[in-house]
Amino acid sequence: MASLSDWVAGARPRTLPAAIAPVIVGTAAAAAHLDLEEEKPGAVLGFALLALLVSCCLQIGVNYANDYSDGIRGTDEERVGPVRLVGQGLADPANVKTMAFSFFGLGGFFGFALVALSAAWILLPIGALAILAAWRYTGGDNPYGYRGLGEVYVFIFFGLVATLGTLYAQIGTITLVGVLGAIAVGSLASAILVANNLRDIPSDSVTGKTTLAVRLGDARTRRLYLALFAVAAVCTLLMAIWQIWAPVAILGLLMAWPGIKAVKDGATGRALIPALALTGLAELLWAVLLIVPLAV
């Protein structure tokens, strides 16, 4: 029987920066957009809070869903890293699946409230698609996470959709600053998954989980990880066109340096675990450092 601490660990709280960062960046981009009629920034903090609840619920939901789907397929039995509720036999698979769909339901509830209050109805089908994609990542008969498309999902839904959805709900439009921020967020969130899948190449290769890292191989996966950081840095530099101090946020990326060095120097197995946590924290710090220059 899984304890409360097991269930908390199974939710993988260290992945939450990937859910929080896009909401911060979307809100910062909204604040940078001056409402010319009312002569005030466009950020609406109530909408930002709802967007944060949606994003966090979907992140936790997909973590439980992955635990369930990977566990019943037997792909979690030999992995290193966080607790696997199903793979380690700590919880009944049906209960883990229920937890996943409970958080998907909560995310849907908060999402509907956000759409109704902001009148951004275009976000309703996009949100439904995000929930479906969260389940299909490793769930169903032909999960796309097993076909090397996991990073694409993360880039789209925890980068573009989460950031631009937060922005659109608050100001009713999309801005170039928001797009650059969304691309950067998606790149950093994808880098977390790349580091995770790099660590799991040996076990995934044996169990038949064909992630992008398995397809690319060790050396090219490491180059992809570094390239994603470079994309985020370039996007941040380009924001200087609108706000000269925006590149200060690049300092946040330096938090990931030990992890970047580990990936660059060929670390494997448990030695790559810090890269996952530090990449997530760097994404969050980068987003926080972006608030002031964009909002002021």
C-alpha cells in the first residue's frame, strides 16, 4: 500500500517548474502589452491563477498517467530516478489511473472557468486536445511517447499552448514577445524530457520504448539538449528589441550549468538526475527574471 509520501513522490513535484514557467512568461508578456484604451498593462492576475491551476493539474495528471501506462507495460521496472508507483508495486494500477484522470478533470474544470470568465472560447477545444494528448503520451494502444514524439508534445503543450493560452486569456491577442517566450519555454521544458530520456536510453532500448533519445542515440541526444538551451537564450536576446533588459533572464539559465556540464561530459545513469532537476529550476528562474523587464 502506497503511503502519502509515495503518492506525492509519484506526482513528481520536481517537474512542476515546467508547468509554472509558461504561466509566468505568458503573464509577463500580457503585462508588457499596454491596453491603449485604459492605459494600463494587460495582465489579469485572477486569470493567471486559473491558468496556473490548469497547467499544474495537467502536469501532475500526465505524471500519474505515465506512471500507470509505463508500469503496466513493464517499462519502469529497471529505471533509476523518482518513485514509480505501479512499476515498483507500491500502488494498485487502477488507483494510479484514477488519480491521473482526477487531475485531468480538475484541470478541465479550472480551464472551463478560465475560458468562461475570459470569454476566450477558442481555448476550450485546445484545452480538450491538451488533456487527450496528455493521456496519449504513454497511454492507449499506440502512444506517441513510444514513437519519439514526446518532446514535440512537451514543446507544443507546455511551451506554445500553455504560454500563449495564458497570454490570450488575459489580453485577447498574441504578441511577438509572447511567441518568443513560448518558444523559449517549450525548448527548456523539452530539455527536461531530453535529459530524462537520455538517462533512460539503456532501459528504454531493452523494453521497446522508442523515445527520441533512443532514435537519435547518445551523442546526438546530448547535442539536442545543448541546442535547446541555445534556442532559449537566442529567444531571450531577441526580446531586447522590445525591452532592453529582457536578456537579464539568461542569468537564470546559468543555474543549469552543472547539469549542462554533466550532459556535455558524458554522464550516464544516476549522474544525469541532477540535470533534470536543475533544468527545471533554471526554466523557472529564467521565467521569474523575465517578469520585471517585461512588466515594467
